[in-house]
Amino acid sequence: MLKLLSRGLLVFTSLITIQLLVSLSQGLISSPSDKAGGETIVEDQSVDRVRMIQEYLSSDSSLDRIDVLTATAHELQDLLTNGSVSSVDLVHIYLRQIESHNHKGLKLNAVISVAPIDLLIENAKALDRERAAGNVRSPLHGIPILVKDNIVTDSALGMDTTSGSFAFRGVKTKKNSPVVDRLVKAGLIIIGKANLSEWAGHKGYCLTTGWSAVGGQTQSPYVEGGVRAGDKFIGHSTPCGSSSGNAVGLAAGFSPLSLGTETDGSVLQPAGRASVYALKATVGVIPTDGTSPSGPFSDSLGPMAKDPEDLASLMGILMETNFSTSLTDSWKGQRVAFVNPDDWELGAFVCNRDEDLLVKQRSELRAQIDKIEKDGAKVVRDVNVAKTFDLEFEGKCGLEAIWDYEFPGALAKFFDFYQDSSIKTLQDLIQFNNDHPDLELPKGKIVVSIITALHANLFPNLDQANPQGLLTDALEPGYSKDQYEKAKAYIRGEGKATFDSIFLEQGVDVVAGPLDGRIVSTAACAGYPACVVPLGYAPNTYGRAYGVTAVAAAGGEGKLIEFMSAWAASNPGLWQPPPLVVNWDPKKSSVL
């Protein structure tokens, strides 16, 4: 069997070395163990930062009572309000956890870069002063957050925005993306940038989820031993993606909140594998300017959190809406339809079939459905939702062809957020990768794009698959302008119709089912909001987590928050923090 992960030494060009040195001056850069198939490229020991964290936290032992694995943002906000902690305290507490398990300890590789500690402390002090003066900007004032590294942050915040590519290491940005401005305005502290599937999964057919050239392979905190050699695109040992680092960092206690992007499951899938709550917004309701795209047809953003209350607060900031009334903690009055769990599972070409796990997942979901009905919700069982591979247009996968058509133009607009970058077009990016193959074009990855696997011929020799095939394919879209417009109308119409018919005919507000069944892909066709909630864990399948997804009509984020709120309230003992982190022996770590 071909190996999923390969190792070897990398050779730098002088250009890349210069870019890395520039990045080193900005903050904590990544030093993953699997970078472009090679060993560690750069290791920033940052002894001074570690010493600062140690000295600060050792001066107040009471801060050790904050458990970063379980603490929610609203619990931290209560502590900030009563003066038990400060935002400066929180910065040091979460930096310690990042230092302990990002590139040391469990080596999760969830964070590509961390803002310089002096900038973080300066920002936290300013927010603490505002609080003391009676100015609290939002329910998340002074709370740290991880932002996916394809969401542009102003260089003044001290971090690159690389999308996982060396093409943008050390390249300055002109300004924040609009969504980052909303976070800053609300008083959140952007503590770091999360690792991801490079270019949000829109790079190559043969790259494992959670891998980027800059950040290396993100590892799940629930899977002992990490990604297995030979595992598939979204195999049981993978973290899923593309917002892999966001979900892993949140679960591992690197921050209490996280913000990712989604085109087709990129927020919800990794959130489910990390046993956290997540909510993808209706396409178009949150500005996606300044986020590396697949295309406007299905691109959206999605927050992740440890509970629905935090998620409601963060989504409220992103959408500039108040969702507090949706936190009902009750199933009474809710109207939910469920697909037949037996009809939905991951294809064997992207994830090895595990019959025992399927039986466990389906049994647990059916028990939940019975409980939801008993607790007062209207429940409709076994509704039919169209699957993505049923939604073709003129013999092609509609979604993939639409993305190929939109991607070059959307990417050029994204590049406009950078200053003096030599990369202006998709062709420039492809050429950069060709010029730096040791960094950007790893060999030996044997997984393939899920959409390609569903609709195209699998490569006869996967080791020869083009690791930037999704980029090169977009140079020659499969649709003309007229076909593209017709495909958009058809795929959007069919996606909406499959859900709308259920909403109307069954009199429900939400359609739910197994996350592993890719209902999220059909939601992407519709442009509808979707969420994920934890369901359980598979001790016999690497310990991986799994969840349940739910979809509402456009603008139905409030209904999904109601669903998540009731789910959490009725399952108080279901969620478990990652045992690998909980049981970690500090003596194994040389950092803190």
C-alpha cells in the first residue's frame, strides 16, 4: 500500500529562506513534522516567549483553575465580569496550551502562526481598560479566538495569511477581511491563525485533509498516533477539512472559539471529528471578501464553539444579529425531520467502511431521535434527501464544474488583499508551485478529491496524481458562461427543492441525519445553513468522534441554534474532552 505520509529533507531556495526569516520576526511560525513530505523546516524556539508565559502564570496559581479543555467563552466572560481574571490572563493561559501541544507535546499542528506576544498583551490590556471603564463591546469582549489561515488579517496584527502556501509567507496584507473587522469591533482577540487543507482544499486530488505545505499535517486530539499511513481522503484517522486546525485547536484548548470557512463541509466535517459544535451560515449572509475561495456559489463562513451559547454569540457578531432567544434548551415546539440513518454513510473510496462503527452510530442516532420525540418535539422519520451525485448537469458534477468556473476570478479578487505580491493570478500560483516542488508538490499522497472520486475516473496510479490538479483543472473550466449560468440555476434549484419539499410537506423547520453521510454537500448545493452536534466516539476506530448534522432553510440559523441548544441540554454527559490531552503526562513535554 502506498504511504500517505512521506518524509525527507527539504532544500530551500534563497527566496523561501528570506520569506521564512521575515515570518519568524512576526511571531510563532509553524514547525510541523510533516511538511511537503519532509522533516521540520524551521523551529522557532521562542525561549523568551515561553519564559514570559511561565513567569506570568507562576505568579498567580489561581489561574490554574481554568481548564482550557472545558471552559466556554461565556464562562470566561463571567470571570472577566466579576474580576476573577483579565484578558491578559487569558492570553497567557491559551498561549501556554498552544506552546504545550501545537509543535511539542501531542504535536497537533493546529496553528500555523500566533500573534506576537507583545501585541497580544497590548491588545488585551486595552480591552481590560475598556471593561474597567464600563465599555464592554459584546458578549465576547476580551475572549481569544483562532481564525483560519485563509481569512485575511491585517499585517498589523502580526501574522501572515498564507492559506497554507509558501507563496504567501512573509507577504504583507493591505487590511483585514470584513469578517475580521467584525471580530475586532466586538472586542475579540485573534490569538492565532489555524492550519488547514491548503487553499481550503482546492489544491490537489491527492492531498490528505488537514495538510498544508506551511502547516504540515494537522492531527486529531482524539486519534492516538495521528493520521495512519494509507488512510483515505476523509478516513477514520484524519481530522477532515478544510478547517482542520480550527476544530482541532478548539478541542485541544488552544482557544475557546474558532472561525473557519466552508464550501462543502469544510467547517462541519472537521468539527464533527473534533466533537465540537459548529454552524455554517446561509451562503451570502456574511461577507466572504478576503477569504481564499472556491467560489461565491457555495462559499460561506462558520464559527465553532464548545457549546451552543458561545456559538450563538459568535454567529450573532458575524451576522450582526441577536440569537439569544434561540437558546431555548428545550425540544418542545421544535419540528425536526430525520433521514433514514441506514441510507447515509461515507463512500468506501474516501473512508474505509467500518460495519461496527456504522451500527454504533445508527443505534445512537435512533436513540436520540426517540428521546427528542419523547421530550416534546414533532419528529418525522425517514425523509428522502437527494445526494450530491444525483445532482449532475450535462453529465458533469454540477458543484465541481461551478467551482472550476468561479475559482480563477474569485482567487484574483482574494489576491487583491495583498501588498506587492508576485502572485496575481491562478496561473502565477501554479507556476510558483512548479518552481518550488519540494515545498509545494509532495509525492506519495494517495487520497483523492471526494467530488472527483464520485464523478471522475480514479487515477490508475494514485501516486502519479497531480498534487495541484484542482488548481490546474480550473484553468480550463468545463462549462461555458452560458452553461455555468444554467448549471448554477439548476443545482441551486434542485438543492433547495429537496429540502423545501420536506419543510413544506412535513411541516418541519430542520432536516437532520448522520454527519458522515454528506448531507452537508446537498446543503451546499442549496446554499442553506447547516450545523453539527456531537453524537459519540469510536474507541475501536482510533477513538474518533462523530456527529449529527442538521439543515434549515435560508436564514434559518436561529432554528439551528434552537436545535443545538436543545441537543446540548438533553445530553449533558455526552461530550468528552480529548482523552489524549486530558491524560497527557507533562513530563513528556520539554516546553512548559
